[in-house]
Amino acid sequence: MTRVAAVDCGTNSIRLLVADADPATGELVELDRRMTIVRLGQGVDRTGRLAPEALERTFAACRAYAEIVEEHGAERLRFVATSASRDAENREEFVRGVVDVLGVEPEVISGDMEAEFSFTGATKELTGRTDLARPYLVVDIGGGSTEFVVGDDRVRAARSVDVGCVRMTERHLTHGGEVSDPPTEGEIAAIRADVEAALDLAERTVPLREARTLVGLAGSVTTISAIAQDLPAYDSQRIHHSRVSRDRVREITRDLLHSTHAQRARIPSMHPGRVDVIGAGALILLTIMERTDAEEVVVSEHDILDGIAWSAADTGYAAERSD
């Protein structure tokens, strides 16, 4: 086995996975997995730049992660940055800061590569499952973008579109620095219109409706599962591979969009960093389920982060990094 560390730095959160990986057997033994809400994408949709305070929050998380990577003695580290840092004019400042702290350059990957990592992380352990029909549609709802991937054992088609829970919240629900509490029907309709347009774009290259199992990834989806199960606290073991029906997602989405910040904050499984953006994230998921006629979503805690870890364990990647 190879001990690897993977960092996924998205628009809303930064996550770390340290694991022992054996590509020959497909075994990934998790040693440490954690997430920090840093809101790196704060204001990017409006200004085109990463905010100084967002950068500092991210670098602080990186410093904490560097200690964990060192403690576990990871042989390889791969740091992947997604939507917010792709879009920002000052992304070089972000790159320099990460190199200073972790000693590796963040890879600002394309949306298509992001989708492939998500698919690998979400489906590698589903091999042999007879209760989940193929092909899979893996949907990764991030802060700034959503990835759609259709595949069986491998990716058949993938597309990244610029709708995410943070981007939609900032674009449609934020006025003068304050988030609507709760959103108006017009604001909700505006988010849905953006998501519908993004789905039209995705369907040009990805056969969304051919999939027979919908697999949902990332914080918006896992939080919806926790709410659906009425968990007293966030419990990744109970969330992983849980199933939530479309009707239940519709009920939860309606409740979230018509509740206040204080009411959402009182949900036991709600991370404080998701309180303002969960309504938009839930609406994105619901709109996808309605478009694809998916009766349920299979929720996965394993996603792009696991895909990054697998790629770090790959000998081809190691050779490329050593050149």
C-alpha cells in the first residue's frame, strides 16, 4: 500500500483525506478525513477575485492540514483546486500561498477532470453491487459548480456547469451583503431558472436521462440525507450509501427555502457554514432529480476527495510529479 494525502479545495470548503491505497486490490484504508468551511469563493462571482479574508481562512486550514500530513507520514500529496480558483483573477496569490504552506502546487483542474475524479471516488466501491443498476449518473454539487458524469466502469461523458450552492446564493439571494431570510418566490424561481439552463447545457454532451442510478455527492446532498434521517448529529456512516426519495427531497427543499437562518441553524446535523447556502443546494438537487426523473438519490460520502487520493497512488502520477 501507498500512504497518500489528498486535498480538495472547493468554493465553500477545503477537505483532507489521508489514506493507505492499494490500486491492485481497490482498497482505500482511511486514516484521517476532515473538512473545514473556508468560503474561498466568497464574492468571486461578483468581483472576479479571491477575497483577502477568504485566502487567509484557506491558508489557516492548510497549515492545520500540513501538520496532519506530517504526523501520518504520507508519501505523496496531491492538492486539487476547483471552481473558485479557476475563475479568480488573482489565483497566483492562492497558488503561492499553498506552496509556501504545503510544499506542493495546487492543481487548478478542468471541470472535466474534476468530474472524472468525482466519478472514480463515488463508484469504485460500488463494483459488484447488484441492487444499483447501471449506468450511474454521478452528480457533485459544489459551491461554485456542479459536475455531471455518466458511466459504467468508466466515464462515458462528463460536464461541469457553473451552478453551485454558494454561487446561486450570492447571485440570487444576497443583497447588500445580507442573505434573504427567507428567500422570496421570485428569488427561488431565479435559481431554478439558472439550474434548468445549466441542465440544458449539460444535456448537450451528457445523456443524463439514460442513467438508471443517481449518485449524489458533496455537502448539500449529505446534509439533506442527514435531515431526511432526522439524525441528532452528522453521522457519516449512516449517511454513506443512504437513499433519499425525490418526494422527501422535495419536502426538505421546500422547508429549507421557507425557513429563516435561525431555524436552519437549529437543525442538529447542519454545519454552521452551510446554513445560508443549503437552500440553494437542495433546490439544485431537486431540479436535477425532476429533470432526470430519478425516484431516489444514493448518497455517497466518497467523492472527488477519494478520486484524488486514488490518482495520487497511481504510479504514473508519481512519475510525473518527480520529473
